[in-house]
Amino acid sequence: MFSNLLIALGLRARSPLRLLCLYAVTCCVLGGSGNVWAQDQARTAHPIFVLNSLDASISVIDPVTWTTIKRVPTGKEPHHLYLTPDEKSLIVANALGTSLTFLDPRSGNVQRVIEGISDPYHLRFSPDMNWLVIAANRLNHVDIYRWEPQNSIRPMNLVARVPAPPRTPSHLSIDSRSSVVYASLQDSDELIAIDLLTQKPRWQISVGKLPADLYLTADDRLLLVGLTGDKFVEVYDVTQNPAKLVKRIETGNGAHAFRALGDKKTVFVSNRVANTISKIDLQTLTVIEHYPAPGGPDCMEVLRDGKTLLVTSRWASKLTVIDTQQKQVIRQVPVGRSPHGVWTLDHAPRL
């Protein structure tokens, strides 16, 4: 077999010593069980994190073998997660645990836990990395923290608690100028805009049923709202005051969470009830593709290759992996109960 390989490579061995040298070179090139590219990929690939909301834990998954490396305990009901400005910590929001868990995004090790955070459900950093905003889902307010990385013990200082009436601030989005944060009010079917400089509401409008995740286009002009209580994504022009409805895009029952492909032209939305994922063209504001996503698809992540889509299957306790070119599920990885957020350093661009 080795001789045939040498012939295929155009090599000849005229002595035992030359044969041994060629064998060593070939092993270096092929890496024994695989090629150098595969081994480099294995060495540089970062873990995938899945939040298990009902198990108060995080599944840390190896993206090469697609197996769980370990389970990391968190506070009660972890729901969403976000990266710190210096990319050194992944923050997990433990809603009923009233705490934030800081993880090393490369190893999955717990770095620290900050207690006394009011019902942290969803969180976002402003692009200028001066503000950390947290939605207190059950307590009907939005907390605005000044991010102070020089404080190694508690790098966040609460500067404002903004009431979000009537109830249930759910998901957040912040514009590229770090000037305004948008929050969906899930149980009152509303959308609110809060000025980050003054920490005061700019406007509040009615939207469709059970608004959930938000996606703001790269030019800060259009805000997409997933309607979990319906089958539409609503699109608002947020350059208007108040925001103006532009279009309703039919995607599938339970339109919920967004994740950008990374080309500034398209975005995915998970349809939790329909068990599908829709791909939306941001120029035409139309659905251009659908993908199967069993088990109540929720939060998503797009890998750096631009074709591998990860989605947490909320009701099936699995991480589902979809090849968007083949338009099919290629594997499912068992995780904990009610998996919600999913994240990895090896992701496609966020817009």
C-alpha cells in the first residue's frame, strides 16, 4: 500500500534508507490517520456551547467528533449568552439564578460568577463596548450597565433601570452607533426603543403577537421582529419616530430567533412551531429558502464555513446540525433539557 502511495506521489525508493526517509516525509504530509489540514482543524477548532435551561448546565461540544466534552453547572435557568469586548469571556445569563457565569470561550472553564443580577434573561453589548444591557424578563425592566473592564472583580456598573411596561422584555438589539437599544415586550405585543445616552425611552409601539428576537440590518434602518405567536416576521423602519411597519414576511408558525449568514444580505429565522428555518433576503424582504429543523428550533449559530447551521431543538434535547447547501439535517447531538442558546468562537460574521 505504501509503495503504491509513493508511485502515486511520483516518488521512488532505491534503498532501505531512502525508503525510510520517504516514509517519514509521507507521514508528516498525511498525518497518519488524516491529512495536515484535518489535524490543524482539530487543533484550532473551538468548542460549541449549548445552554440547557432546565438542567442549569452548559454542554460543551467538540466540533470535530460532535461529542459532549463536559457539562458545566450554571445558575438556575440559563437562557442567553454573549461575548465580552476583549473576547476573553463568554457571559451566560442565569435568569432565575440572578447571576452571570463567565466562561473561557476556548476551554469552557468557569472564570467567575457575578451574583445579584436582577433576572438576567437576554443580554447585549453595545458595539463601542461601553454598555452591557440586560433584559429582566419576569421583572419588566431593562438594566443598563456601564462596562468597566479594568475592574477585575465586577466589570459592570448599573447606571439605569428602565421600566419596560406593561410587561416581559424579551430580546434586545443595539444599533451600530451605540445610541439606542430596542427591546421586544413579549406579553404585551410591543416594541420599545431606549436612548443609551439618556437612558430614557424614545418611543413604544404595538406589534404582532408574542414578539421575540430582533435583527437590525447593517445600515441601522430596518428592524426585523420574530412573532412567536404567529407565522410572520415584521419589518420596521426605525429611522422613523416612532418606527413604522414596512412589511410582514410569512415564514412559518412560531417565528422566533434570528442569525445572520454573514454576508449582510441574508438572515435565518427559526420557526419553532413549524419545525423549519427560513432564509430571508434582506434586499427583497422575501423568504428564499426553507430548511427542516425538527424538535422546536430555537437559537442558532452559523459556522465560519458559511454553510453549517447549528440550532437548538428545544423540545428534543438535541443540537441539530443542518447543511444549508444540501438543505437537510446531517446530525443531531444529544444535550440537556430545553436547550436554548448556542454559541462558538468559530462563527460567521454577525451581519
